[in-house]
Amino acid sequence: MFIIGNNIILLFTLAVVANAFVANFRCSSSSTSLLPYRTSNKEDSLKFDENSPQLGLKKYRSTHLDARKKYTHVQVTLERDTPNVGKKGEIVYVTQNYAFNYLVPFGFARYTTRSELVGLALDRNYKECLQNIRRTSALQLKEKLGKDLVLEFEVPCSNADKSKLNAPLRPVHIIYKLRNMKLLGPLDMLREQDIKIHTESGYIFKYGTYNVTLILDENIESSIKVKVQDIPVDVIINNDQLQI
């Protein structure tokens, strides 16, 4: 009787514990929405990740890479051509260890001074200003030249061949002609190599009309025509009378 009573008490105790566990589990599952902390909802987790300290640290590192480079790199002036670094005279960024242990001791580079950096900035600004002035002047010159400009030249013929000029017409003559016509101003930097006469030699040896391309600036060109004819007879006679 004593053994049977103990078994009944043990079974009753196990039943009470099991019922209490089940009741506690149901209560916790039904009150999940009342918890004061975030759930595992996918949308909420994405919002949480965007504001996480880890992501903020990555953004800081990416945006402050140049700022960190200021403390880990140094500017040097190359004394000779260096593979994978640059050519002689260039100012480049390299790591401090690379400059201190290799480039400077072995004579490949020297530390860039502040005056060099100032001079480099001034030179860069000067070149940019000059380029802007040249481009603006080229656009204005192209507008002045128009699309149907014809330059007329009167050149005496050769004594040996009446169909040829006594001297070839060169690009420099075109520049002089444009200046006499007040088409070239003091800021118009038109050079001889910028004038392309469409002949085999690049010069004009015979009478006729020729196409000429003026390279005013990078990607800015103007097309004109050059007409070369013999000096009229009445002009020659008048000149002879003046000489007499």
C-alpha cells in the first residue's frame, strides 16, 4: 500500500508540472506582440540594420578615405622614372613606408616641398586659364570667319610656266591675309601648323581655288577657300609707269 501511494503521488506531481509548462508556453506565445522590444519582422530588421553601428562605421571609412590617406601617404617628387609609380619630375602620392625605406634612400625620389606644391597649383591654374582663353577665342574666331569665307590672292606667274606661281603660297601668307582683313585679333593664336592646305605638299603652286582647314582649337575647326589668280595686266602696266 505504501509503494502504490508513492507512485500515485509521483504521477500526480508530474501531471501538475506538465500542465504548468503548457500553460506558460501558451501565455508567452499569445503575448509576443506586447513585448517592448523589436520583433523579427523582416522590414523592421532592415531598418535596424541601416542604423546599426557596423554600417555607420563602413560609411565613415569610405567617406574619410582621403582624410586617412593624409596620414598614411606622403607626396614625393620623382628624381627618375620609376616603374608603376611615375616619370621623372612628377609629384605622386606613395605610402610613407615606401618613401622612407625605398624611394628616398635609393635616390628615386625626394620629399616634395611646400613651395613646389604652391608652384604646381599656380602652374595648373595658369594652364587652365590659358586653355579657357584659347577656347573662347577660337569660338569667337570661328563665328567671325563664317562658312563661306574666300581669301583672294594675286600672285605673279613664273617666267618658265605661266600656269604656276613664281613662289608657292604658304600657310604664313594666309595668316598675314587674315590679319590684314582684321579677322585675327591679338588673342587669336593661329599658328602655321594649324593651317591645312588640301594639296599633296601643303602648299599652293598653281592658280585655282583650294580648300583650307583652320584648326582653331581642339575639336574646333573652320573651313575656308583660297582663290589664287594672276596679277591683272592693267596693274602691271600701272606699276611700270610708276617705276618710270
